[in-house]
Amino acid sequence: MERKLSEKEIISRLDDALKRKNIYVSYQPQVNYSTNRIVGAEALVRWKDPKFGIQYPADFIPVLEAQGLMQKTDLFVFEEVCSFQKHCMDEGVYVVPISVNISRTDLSEGLSFVDSLEKIRKAYDIPVYYLRIEITEKFAVGGKELVLSALDRLHELGYVVVMDDFGTGFSSLNILKDLKVDIMKFDMSFLSGNMDVRSGKIINSVIQMAKWLNTPVIAEGVETIEQADYMQSMGCYYIQGQLYKKPVSADEFFRLIGDVKSESLSFNYKSFGENKDNSFWNPNSVESLLFNRFIGPAAIFTYQKGEINVLRVNQKYLNELAMRMDEASILKINHWETIDSADRERYESVLKDIIKTYKEEECETWRNLNSDCCGQDRVCIRSSIQLISVMGDQYLFFSEIRNITAEKEALQQLRDNVKKFEMAGDQSNTFSWEYDISTKEMRPCSRCMRVLNLPPVIKDYPEPVIESGLFPAEIADLYRDWHKKLSEGADHLEAVLPLTPDRVPFHVRYTAEFDENGRPYKAYGSAVQVVD
């Protein structure tokens, strides 16, 4: 006859159940959904009473916790797991890490429980990385100092700590802030009920947050392919649940890990610059102080699967854009939509180059911005970009920017003016050049380079043009004397001179420019063909 044990029966039968192993351990595999390989397992306590049949954990665990008997049960489970791992090692079977649940009541006597775990582990000579300690959010409710001390001690000993049922409590983020866990298990009960865009964004944010903490996420309670595919699309590849396997006996799990390929659960976070990226998220860090006050206009953003997501900008960044936008407005923009298509291709190419080389690079992009107060505007941004860290296929970048719109517009205006001047020069058959008096370097106009085949810079001027015959031999000394007079302070020189081997007459002029001390340092020359 199967029935639920009463509270009194649970307490009275516990020791005998442990001795006779009516309380036993089942193992539920954890797999990488992408590769179908086992990455670990969770040890689950089960109770099969010889007279009254299966007793459900939800019925007997709360009683044991209330009566202070859970510690005895958890130590039994831990020893069973150590025994199983020892068996795997002795038989040469690939050993996968196994998580063991502990209760907050296990710590009622301080850190002695952790010492008891270590005593068992050492007795079986099991490497600590084959064992994981699993806690729940309720673990941290009340007596936080004791809990934190226990976690610190576990980490000192080398244990990986897993947070179970993340997302089911009312203070998940607060708990996560205080407890330094190594793996998070996301409870799939969050996906029950109505799922919408808002729910999806919350799940995605949790997974991304875990990645920045270098904390792998295991989706627990996965029962359907749709659920597994959904979590995989969010970047969560590790699953535990009936979709892959229900909890199985020790013998069956031993056969399973012998038949199925296994792999390590990946802590795939790589950072650069002595982990300075982590300090950006600490509001009290020196890096945050520098970011907000002492460095130039800057942003932190991620790049993943072709998409950019800006995470932080400082006030100088907002000021540099000159659009009177606040940080919230910047963070919600789809930044690809603001960048010209050609510039986007170039910008993305720069990001990919940085990912390959880890070197800082610059890129200029034109952006179309829109703000409530300033309306629409087109600005040119020069970005200096460097890679901070890598989490799988997600990359974290730091970028300093400069608004060079005014420079670009001035340069374009200068180009337009030069083009007009060149057109006018072509129409009037005029050549012009600039002469540096101290260095004797001449820089010809584009028409000089195009028509006369002159290089962009001519050194030791005027000797090379005299040698070329552009200034014929009969006027060579005169032309040399002009440059001597310019160096001595002549402000203006002009004459009609026969130029080129064909002796074509040109009206040649020089006008000098002087520094604040009255010394000549530059002269501007021109030659206009004389038309009869």
C-alpha cells in the first residue's frame, strides 16, 4: 500500500532509511544542447519506503529541514556521490562534475558542515573539480554573514558553487549581487503562462548578465524541444530536464556516461587589459570615476552576430554629439539605423579586424541623429575602438569618440574652393605654387602636377626646375636671384619670363609672407601665360 509518510514517521524512519539505502541518489544529466554531450549532472535525493512506497522530496525535505535533520541527509548524498565518482575513476570512465544540494540549515552549526564535506571528499580522494555545491535563493535568507563565510570557504577549497532555481524568488538580483556563485540554473517555470516580447527581453538580459559575470547558465526543467530551441536562441546552450533525460539510477548513469560523449562546461569569458572591464560595472571603482569624469567622450558597447548594443556612455559623449540627448535616449537607439550603409560596412569591418588582432583602431562614420529638442542632424564621428573582453560570440568594446563634423565640412568647403580655383586657373591658363623660404621646398598646384608632371613636393627649389628646362638657362640666374631676394626680405617680385623649352612668355609673380618678427618664411608664386 502506497501512501505519504506522516511527519512523525519521516523522523522515526530516517536513520533506518539511510542505513538500508531506502533513501538513495538519482542523477539527472546536464547537456550541451548544441553538441548533445553531457557536461554534468545533479544528484537528487529519493526515498522509497519498503512498506509505503515512493515518498516525494517536496513532502519529506521540508520536514527534515524543520527538524534539523537535513544535514545528515545531505552528507549521506554527498558521500554517495563521492563513492560514485570514485567508481568512475577506478573503472576509467570519463568523470563528469556532479552537483550536490545543500540546505541553509546545514550551516546551523557554522562552517563545520563544510569541514565534514571536505573530510568525506578526502576520504574518497576525489578531485574537488568533480564536485559542485548547489544552493537555492532561500539559502541566503537570514544569517547572510554565515552564508557568505560558507561560500568563501567553499571557494577557498576549490568548489564550484551553483545557484539553483534562479528567477523563482522575489529578490533574485539582490541575492546574485551578494552571493558569488559560479553557475546559474535558470528555472524554466519562468516560461510558463503568457510569454511576450517583454518576457523574452527579461530572459535575454538575465543570460547576458550572467555572461558578463563569467557565469554559465543551465536551463533547468526543459521538457520540450521548443523550450530548448528558445533558450538556445537566447544564448543558453546547457539544459537539464526531461527532454534529454529524467533522473536515473547510479547504474544507469554510469552506463550513460560510458556510452555518450562528454565535455566540460565552458567558462568562455576572455578579458583584456588586466580585467579592467569588470571595474567599469562597479560604480565606486577608479575606472568608473575615470570613465565619467576624466577621460574623453566614451561608450561601452557589445557586438554579437552583427548587432551592436550600447551599454554605457558618459556625459562627455552626450555633450560631444551636441544633440542634447540623455543616456536613456542613446541606449535605446538602433545604432546601425543611424549609420550610412557604406559607413556601416566599414565600421563593422574595423570591429572584425580588432577581434582578429586585438589592436586599437580608428573609424569615421556619418550618422543621422534625431533628438526631441534639436530635431534631425547629420554628424561625422571619429571613433577610437578597442576590445575589452570576449564571451563566446559576444564582444565588449570601449570607444572614445570625437565629433569632427565641423572639420569635415570645412575640409569639404576647402576642397570645393580649391576645385573652383583650379577651374579658374584652367580657364585663365594660370599656374601657382607655394615656396617655403627656410627649407627651399616648393609645393605646386594640382594643375602644375597634371600639366607639367611635377611631383607634390620639390626640394632645393628652384634647381630641379631649372635643370628640367622649365625655366630656361638664360633666365636661370635671374630666377635664382629672386629666391635670394625673397630670403633677404623682398615682399614682391614680378616679371614677364620665357618659360618651358618653347620659351612661352608668362607673367611670373611672387608675394612673400612674414612671421611676427618680420622674417620672411613663405612666398606664393604664380605664372599666367601672356596672350597677345
